[in-house]
Amino acid sequence: MQFNFKRISKFVGMACMCVPLLLNAAEYKKEYRLSVVPGPSSGWAMTAEYFAELVKEKSQGRINIKVYPAAQLMSGKQTSEFMLLRNGAIDFSLSSTINWSPQIKELNLPAMPFMIASEPNRFKAMDAILSGKSGKMMIDAVEKQGVKFLGFGENGFRELTTSKGPIKTPEDMQGLKIRVVGSPIFIDTFKALGANPVNMNWSEATTGFQQGLVDGQENPTNGININLRIWDYHKYYTDWHYIIDPLLLCANKKIYDDFSKEDQELLVECAHEMEKYGKALSRMGMDDGSSLAFLKSINKTLPFEDPYKELEAHGMQVEKFTPQMIKVFYDATAKVREDWSQKLGQDLMNAAQKDMESVR
């Protein structure tokens, strides 16, 4: 019997080439856990699911990420998410800049009241910040704390809903009890507008709405307010865009470093695709139509196409702010921006202004 040594050598060589890939795949976890604060039907969670789907598809099942919505991985304490990610209890997270702002002061930048809303095109201004020098400064501040930044998502501009209204001027807000996130800049903003801000979890807030003890709340339109059926509690919708809620897709640093270079690049590539999807979800029906067109192109449309018609169809009165109305609220919160500019640092604020000026 004669052996074909050439053929055997070729086979052995191919097998040896496969060994590193097999070893690398064996080192990966069977499941990586991705944390999300709101429920599974929110735009936020849908964005995370889109990222997980892309990663599984592009890695041919080599990297499996499971999304855990409703703050499951942090026992409902959303402000503890950053520490859990950094310490390795969570592998990935898609988190709001708001929730991480207590640990990373630079992340308060998008919460400067009416700063981005006062720009000629608020979406272009936000994109300019995230892709510009000020966005890089935010990313650097995050990574200095020991996690790996992959990309930005978007929860959307936060709008006000109330049982009393309509809200057209700061005077209309005098004495209203508004449920807000517990971040200090939120408290300062609503106090400056004459309201009574209160930090409480959502279940407590809805009970307060029903009992007439709490007059309103603020959240993004497409991904949160419509998903929550906010019309069950409030009649008045104030479309004022006072701040925006970017999302940070980050990984535990050790987990990220354990991936091969090729898979690290794959994760970043998928994060960029996720960013397009997340922005389209939050901006659909509010921009020039490009967000809806993109969602249709990937067959990922929402049950509604026009958020304002959806709100009005459920009995809400929508007050869309004009630039002149925004200017009044911008002036009323000047002291808040002045105080927080000192806390965040003038270098960051100057960079943000230059970024926004570049797209005016």
C-alpha cells in the first residue's frame, strides 16, 4: 500500500491551521450577558437585541450575547450597573449616560438643559458632539474608568408629559410635582423651572399618577413614552427636547481583551450598525424621513410611523415647541448650565460648542 505523503502533509497542515481557531472558540463563553435597564419592548432593549443578533450572525454563532432587560442583572438598581460591568459581573451593557454620570462627570454633557435643543438642527448637533472632540472626551473619561467603549446608541430626546397643562412657558410648571431621574442636574433643571422634582422608581410613579400625587414625568417618545402607554396617566405632551439620552455600548475590559483581534473588530463593526438602528428608532417621525426609510430598508419598522399621530390618537394634546419657546426655557435654565459648566470643565464645554458650530 502506498501513502500519498504530499496529500497527507497538506491535510495535516490544514488541520494545524484550524487548531488556533478551535482553541480560541473554546475559550469563549457559551453566553455573554448584556445588561439593559428598561423592559424588553422598549426601543432601548430592541437596540441591544439588534446588536446581539448582528454579532451572532457575523461571528457565525461563535459569539452569543443574551440581552437581560428590566435591570435584571443589577437587581433593579440601575445606578450600580457601571460598577458591575467594570468588576466583571456583567459582560456587556447598553447604558444611558444618565445612569453613569454619578461616576463619570463628563457624561452630564448631553443633560445640559436646552443646550442641544436650541441648535438649528438638534439631531445634527447631537451627532456632531458624539463624533467630535467632545464625544472623544466623553469616551476617554469612560475608558479611564476601566471599561471598553464600543459605540453609541440613542434613547432619544426626553419630553415632558403631565396631567395638568398644557405647558407652554416656565410659569405653567410652577409647583408641578414631576418624577425625574435621580441625577443632580435633573433636580437643578426642574427647580430652575419652578417645578418640584422628585426621584422615585417607575412603579411608585405610576401609583402617584393614579392617585394624583405626582403631576408628570419626562422620557423619550418612541422608545419609552409610547411603549409605556403614557396616555393612560397623562393628557398633555410637551415636545420640548430639553435634553437627549445617548446610550453607551460598553464591554468589560477583560472580556473584550480575551476576544481575538478579528472578533474585536467584528464587535466594533456591529456596534456601528447598532448606532444607525438605535438612532433611527428614536428619531423616526421627527426628522426628514430618513430614519423611517432606514428602518424599512432593514425590515425593522415600529407598529406606528408618526409618533405624534399615535399620541393624539390616544387622546393626548401635543404641544410642539417652536425655537422661540425653547429660547424662553433656555434662558430660564442659564444658571444651571453655568454651574454645571464649571463642574464638567470649560475644555469639554468649549469642545462641545465647536462641535455643534461645525454643523450649523
